[in-house]
Amino acid sequence: MGESGPKARRNKPSKPYPDFPLFPHATGRWAKKVRGKLHYFGPWEDPQGALQRWLEQKDDLLAGRVPRPRVEGLTVAYLADRFLSAKRKMIHSGAMLPKTWREYHGVCQRLIAALGRDRLVTDLTAEDFDGLRAAMARTVGPVRLGNLVQYVRGVFKWAYESGLIEHPVRFGPAFKRPPLSVLRKLRAENEPRVFQREEIQTMLAAADQPLRTMILLGINGGFGDTDVVRLRVSAVDLASGRIDCPRPKTGVARQCALWPETVEALQQVMQTGPRNRSTVIADRKGHPMPPQTVCRLFRRFQEGLGIYRPGRGFYALRHTFRIVAEGCRDLAAIDLILGHTPRGTAAPYAGQIDQQRLRAVAEHVRRWLFEGDEAG
């Protein structure tokens, strides 16, 4: 009786010669394990073709690289892989946050989906980028769209500066951020993403540690979620009531004068938990808390108090600080507190701002919060 069924097992072929570098895999393909991973090079029926593909990809595979594309030229998928690999190295060196890399990864996925994996970068036209922008605009709002456009431009700019393409990519006249008029209209239609003083007072009265300390850092010094979880113990001087550290996102220097309430809260947090921790906010094992955890906890906390609004997360404390602090009209001091890049001719002297000016900004916001002072 003959074999029945469409999936009858085939006998594996022998190697064409003893030193043939590939082996017949059960899937019907010639294969080889390189650096602990199986790679396939063609069907059993074409051992010479499989060998040729192995020789073409051998150097890249042995070096741990993704094999170069078989077409002549740079494909979108290969560009995405090279770009993400380069950016990942920046994470290891501390020059980029993992959050930023994830943004780039999402952008590269959009590029591959919209333009095609095997599309040559040199063949891309303004029409392709018009279609990409339209596809992105269907899933995100104007602000996010503007950010994605800049990310995409950054990928191809990197390709040119890295020598992967001979000429800059032409995106066409329409592949730009949404116009300012659209963004202004959007801001006018949306409620400001800030907190009222009564809401912050309610949160401070209800919050346990370490959330109370996080909230105080947000409104006292404009700390965002990443700023809070990366604040190092060595950067906090409780005796003088100040924080002096670079901002994690940008590396720009920042200094902050602390309120008595913030100093007390920091003392409570730093006196409890593991002694070997390096950051002020840490888990039970002394490891830094992920920023996403802060955002998730803060949202649940707001929901429990009945004050949650979509789009108004922990970062809104930083926005609130900025808006209130502007009433003291010392923008250079505010920039130093927030860790913004110094502006204008005063930039070289930003780090030399008198501590009294920083404390004046902090006290201005404190009076607004605790004393209801509306005066600027």
C-alpha cells in the first residue's frame, strides 16, 4: 500500500559532499545553526542555490548582523534594522532613554507597513511620503502627527549622514508638521491640561507615600514622571533644601529650591525602604520604579478621588508649575528649575543664577497653592 495523505514524510537527502556546510532540515530546506539560531537557505532540491545564499550571508550571520538585502541597494526594512541597532547602542551608553527607542521602533514599523519591506529607499518619491502621512493622520491627532513626521525625517537623515545613501531623501512639499493654525485651534478647543489648586490640595491630603512625595516634586519643581523615578539620592540636599541634577531626558542642568513640605516628604521616603538604593523613589528591592508605573498609579489615584480627566496625567503637574511660575516673571530661573535648554545670550550663565531667584520662584508657586495667592 502506498503512502496516503498530502503530508507524507519525505526521506532526507544526503549532503552533496562530506564538507557541505548545510544540513537537510525536516521542513524540506537546507539549514545551518549560527550563533544559536537556525537559518534556512533554500529547498532540498536546490543545494547549490542554498549554498550560494549561505556564502552571501555567511559573514553577516557569523558576525551577528542581519544579512544584507539581496537586491542592489538599501531597502526600507534594512534601513530600519540598521537605524534601530545604532539607536540601541545609544541606550547602552546612556545617551538615549528606552522610551525614545520604543518611539523609533514604532515609527520604523509604520515605515515598513506603508512603504513595503523590500522597497528601495532610492526609489521613494514624494507621492510615497504623501501616502505615509495620510496613513498616519488617520490614526493620530495633529500633535502626534507632527512628532511622527519629524521622527520619519530623522530616520532618513540618519541614513544620509551614515553614508547608506548618496543623496538626501526628497520628502515633497506636503510631508511636514500640521500648520500652527491647526495646532492653535486644537488647543483652543481642548481644556488646559493643568490642575486647579483645590485638586492638588485634595491629592496631597489623600496621598500616601511615596505618591505624596512624587506629587510635591511635580508641583514644587516641575518634575515629570521620568524625572521623579530617576532622581538620585545624591542629588538631594535636605539640609539646604535644594535639588541639583541634570534632567534625565535632555541632560540639561537643573536646580530646584524645595518647600518645607517637600523636604519633610523626602525625608520620610528616604528614611524607609532599602538603604542600598541609588534613587529616591524605588521598589521594595531598591530598584528604580519605571515611569509607566508612576503614570498608572497616579491615574488610579485620580480616579479614586473622582478628578481624573483623559489626557491629564502626572506630567500635568509640570505644566501647572510652569504656568503658575510664569507669574513671577523670571524665565531664566524657571528654565533652570525645569531643566530647559537656556535661551539667548544669557545661556552660558544659566547655571550661575542666584539661589534666591530659584527660591523666589518656588515660593511664588507655594503661595498660589497653599495660600490662594493670585498675585503675580
